[in-house]
Amino acid sequence: MAITTRRAVPADAAELHGLAARTFGLACPPGTRQDDITAFVAEHLAEARFAEYLADPSRIVLLAEDQGTAVGYAMLVGGPIKDPDLAATVRSADDSGTATAIELSKFYVAPESHGSGVAATLMTATVEAATATGAGLCWLGVNQRNERAAKFYAKNGFEIVGTKRFLVGAVWQDDHVRARLLTAAVRPGR
């Protein structure tokens, strides 16, 4: 494999939608209705939504490719956290109380690329991009029952700092909020 990462451009919107449609359900807990997954993708991960995301200056979308084929993507979102409880939870991960936070909103790898090193390569690029924004903290939400993702995020320095809820269809899912400081002292794999 020749894995590369790059910042996505508007011409990638259709490919990102296709990848999102194939991968979003992998992060949902067992029992999530396929109709709810399909509706979520149609509303939040459609080609038109990716076009909006790619035009939004507060977002960074990274694309991982294997010999030119999209095999993963990540999305960082800057700006203030709108939910005050969630903002307090994220702030609690920063001992100094001064770090600017950036959200790792999406991080997905195609199932046929699991275990190939794509996720590690994409995470390295994602952390570098987050750090380059000047943020001192990166946070994310991950379903509490997604053990594979939890192990991966823990391996990459993201520690559980709280919980939040995430709506898919009419069912609220329980997520762990994980965060890591973006400093030279915190390295993936610790």
C-alpha cells in the first residue's frame, strides 16, 4: 500500500460522500436501524453537505488515499462548542484551562483497509493539522459500544473526559467524549 493523505478539495465531495455512506454505519452500535443510518447519511453526509463542509473555513477535511483511491477521511471543526455542558466537559481535559479546542468530528476508514495502517497514517496527519491551527486540545465523541474505535483513540492519546448524546434517527446514542492535548509531550501510541 502507498498511503497518502491530503487536504480534500471541492472536487472530492462526491468521493467523500461515497466513503461516508460505506463507513458511517460501522461506528453505530449493533441494533441501529439501517433506515436511520441511511437517513443520517442523506442529511449529514450527502455530497452537497460535503461541498458545504469543504467551503467552510472553520473545517479541515483530510482524505487518505491508497494509490489514488479514497480509503479514509477525517474532519476537524474549529470554533466554540455550542452546548455549554459539552464545552465544560471538554474544558475539564485541559489542566491549564486556557487551551483552544478543535473537534475531531469525523474519522472513518473503509472496512477493507482496516488493519492496514491507513488509520494510523490518517491520525498522524489529523493531529498535525489540528496542531497547525494553534489549538491546544483536540476532542471527539465516540459511541460507548464501539470498542475498536475506543482502543484506537486510547492508543493515540485520547482519554475519556466525559459523555454526550448523539442522535441517529429517533434513537439517542451514548458517546464517550475523549480528548488529548496537542503538545510535543503527547505522542500517538503512548
